[in-house]
Amino acid sequence: MDSIVGMLALYFIIWWITLFAVLPLGIRGQWEGEVVPGTEPGAPQRPGLRRKILITSAISVVIFIVVMIIINTVTL
């Protein structure tokens, strides 16, 4: 892959898919503890989005490097 824009697009797609895989990890609903009045009982107590974004970014970098190695070494 020669284009920086192409590599950024590939990384973004990998990052987005990885985010959807990481989001449900470690979620505890409010019904498992105290439900805040006026909120949905199924809403997470502590979503931890910063931590999940960091985990997503780290996993995405590893996947991106592996994909780039495969793309650059495999000849069709």
C-alpha cells in the first residue's frame, strides 16, 4: 500500500471494528447495583470509555502492523 491516505483509511476501519469488539467488555448494568433515577436500568454504571479507547488503539496498531506486513510480503 503506497498511499498514506489508504493506510489511514485501513487503520480507521480496523480501529472502528476493534472498538465494537472492545465496547461490551467489563460492562455492568445499573440493574446490578443502584439505578440512578431518570436513567435506563440497562445503562452501564461506569462505561470507562477512555480506557476502552486506549485498549482499542493498542490492539488496532498491532492488527494494522500485521496486515501491513501481510500486504507487503504477499505477491499476487
